[in-house]
Amino acid sequence: MIHSMTGFAVQTRDLGSVCLHLELRSVNSRYLDLGFRIVDDLRAAEPAIRERLSARLGRGKVECRLNLQAGHGGARSLALNTALLDQLADAQAGLRARFADAAPLSVNELLRWPGMLADDGLGFDEMLPAIVELTNAALDELVATRRREGDKLADMIRERVVRMRELVTIATPRMPAVVAEYQERLTTKLRDAVVSLDEDRIRQEVALYAQRIDVAEELTRLVTHLDEVERILKAGGAAGKRLDFLMQELNREANTLASKSPATDITAIAMEMKVLIEQMREQVQNIE
């Protein structure tokens, strides 16, 4: 299947005291470009998340946001570390016995003392398995949205391919008549302008120029490239770069067709092809 590089996914997990919230946003990019916005308490989860994103995604600019929110399991309770508090009280009493002018510890200083407050919340190690599960679920959702978008892009490209085949079918049988008409006009002009040339020389010059305006090879290559586009769309996988190359090749053949053809109807066909190719190329930029 063809995957777009555009997608969005959001997943949450309620762990009681806290709730994990993960968002993945993806847009087109030449390579896989990962960006992270993770709260400080969960920053250590970035390597695990990065590993999973890299394993599932091939291209795209992906932004990952991981936040902690209040859970639905009730408010978190705080408790004083009484053992540490007793140790500080003994230490303060000893110091003030020797330094009577020393100011006592304030409540604010005690509450901010490392390890003084403990809560019943989950630690990072306890949350990591849930973060990994959350990441996998969000990736499943993101890949599914990119696949659905890719299906739409593939359908649009197939529609343009069908129309280009129709244009090739119209142009191909016209070319012998176009060449013959141009040969006749050129022969008449040469007879009128250069009286010194004999008929054999005129026919040689006309045949040589007719070869230059014959676009049979360009039409054949257009069909070959269109076949390859359809084959790639059917095969799926990481197809963006291959399709982008084929768009360049199709555009080159359409340009040659427009420049070589002396007939206005064939030139109009080439111009319509260029419009269709550009429409496809714009969508190919979004394909992984």
C-alpha cells in the first residue's frame, strides 16, 4: 500500500494518579525528521519512543508531544519524611548550641529540602511500560491515517494516468498524418525557395527533418513510464522517491513532445499532459 506522510494520532492512558497524553503529527519531508516535546519528568522516555518511530516510519517530519495530566484516581497526597525531619531537628539543635545566633530553619526551607516530601504518584520506571504501550497504539493510529491518505493520493494519480493514456491514444495515430502533412508543406516551400536542388535532394532533406519531428519514441516512453507508475502504486511500500523520479521523466517526454511536434493539436495534448504531470507531482511530494 501507498502511505502518505501526512497524519495525526492522539492517545491517552489514565494511570490513576496521572494521565499520559501522547500526540503524533506528521507532514512531508525528504527524510525521516523526528522532533520531541516531552515534559521534563518523562524526558528519559525519548530513546524508547524514537526507536519505535524509526522502526515504523520511513519518511516525514514527525512531531511527538508527551505530557502528564491529572488523573481521575483522586488527588495525590503528600507526606512529610518524618525520619529526615527528626534528623534535621537534631542537627539544628546541635548547631544552635554552638552558634546561638544562627537562624532556625523556616517552614519553606524544610518543605524544599530534598527528599522531605513524598507522594503516592507513580515513578518514571513504573510509567515507562505504559508509555511504550501508548507509543505503539499512537503509531498504529498514525500509520492507519497515513495509509488512508495514501489510498486517496494513489487514486488521484491513477485518474491522471488514465487521462494521459487517453491522450497518448489520441496522439499516436495522428503522428503519421502530421509528419506527412509537414513533409508536403516543407517540400513545396523548398521547391519555391531553392530552384537549384533536384527532387532527390529535396526528398532527402524532407525525410531528414521528418525524422526530427517524429515523436513516436517519446509516446512509447510515455506509455512505459505510465506503466511503471501503475506498477509502483500497486506494489506499495516506500514509493515516494521512485514516483518523483518518474514524474521528472514524464515531464521530460512531454516537453520533447511539445517542442518537436509541428501540429497545434499535438502541442495542445502535450500541454495537457504537462498539467496532469504537475498535478501528480504535487501529490507525490506527500507520499512516503
